[in-house]
Amino acid sequence: MNKYRQNKIPVVEDKLFAGLKLGEIKTFVSDFFDKNLKNTKVKNTHKGVTVEVRKSGLRHLFHARNAGYVKFKAVIVLKEMIENAIYCNFNEPDVDDDLSVLGYMNFKCSVIVENKIQIFRIVVRITKDGKFYYDHSVKVRK
């Protein structure tokens, strides 16, 4: 993991979610996203790319098959995650992807959630118009 060591590890304040059930956490995170992250641009320090954060990325997260408490809570520090994530590799677009997609950059990021270091994967979609979009979901390594 030394190859992927980041300078700063974001911390999710668990007290924000005290006593909330999963549905309530989703509502809280969605409201937070709309007020603080929606349509913002965040620069990744490792590769120097500026990532556009769109609501579609959050929708992917909410509809992911293995989404849960840890993934939802991490949205609170999404900006810091994107800033501090370490680039891992590039994937070509799938055959069913939109023709405007050039590919996907994969990043890893450690975040402290529920008092444990969790490893996340962040996927950034690159389009032919030269833009980088946070896409899909944040994935917790099991």
C-alpha cells in the first residue's frame, strides 16, 4: 500500500449520524451533497485533474448493489477524498458506454469511517470534451 500512500486521510465525524437509520442517512447525505458538492469542481493533487462532481455520481452510489452505511457516510468527505486520492490505473470505455466517454481513471483513497481506516475506490469518467466527472460509486474494499 506504500505505492498508494496519501498525504492526508479524511475523517468522517460519526456524531453527524448518531441515531440515524439507513434511510435517514441517505436523506442527510443527499441534502449535504446538494448544498455543498453538487456541480462543484475538485482538483486531485496526485494527477492534477479537476473533477466535476455531479448528482449522477451520488445516484450511482445510492443504487449500488452493495451500498451501505460506510459508503453513504463517506460522501461527507467526498471533496477531501477526491483531492487526496492516489491514481491507480485507467480503464477503456465499455462497449455500452456513451460514445463521448474516453475512459475511466481509478483512484484509491483511505478514509476513517466508524473509527476504522476504510479503503475506497473512486472512478472518474473522462469525456471527449476534456472533462473529468466523478462517476459511479465509492467502493469499500472488503
